Amino acid sequence: MANKRTLKRAINMICEEIFAEAIAASLYGNQVNDDNAEGLLYAIIKMQSDFVSRISHPEPGLTPKAYYKKLREDFTSQASEIIDQINNL
């Protein structure tokens, strides 16, 4: 497991890249749907703050290795869902 600081930086960097892609897709996409774009941007920001706070405050009862493995899997799946939504803009 990487240390918490490295994990937070990685999550922040990935969320920044996804955010930039969402803005570019909303500005240069063929279909203009501002409500979907705004909702998607809000979801990215919420995902970033949620996962960074989950790093700082792990759930009791799980071993650290299992907790952070599950956290990475959850982040990957949620980021993939958002990327799929960006592709559909």
C-alpha cells in the first residue's frame, strides 16, 4: 500500500484529468446538454472529496490492507462510470 499522501495525490490528479475531459466534452461535443454536464462535473467533485475523506478516516473493523484495496476498487469503478458518461455527452 502506498502512503496516504501518495494515494490522495493520485486521486486528486485522476479527478482533475476527468474534470478537464468533462469540460472539454461539454464545450466541444456535438450535443449541448448543460444539465448533464453540470451534474457530471458535480459528481466528479463529490467523488474526489468523498474518496479523499475516506483515505483520512478509514472504517474500523477492516484491516488496513483490505480497506485500501476496497477503496481503490471502488474509486476505479466509480471513475469508469463517470468516464462512460463523459463519452456519452
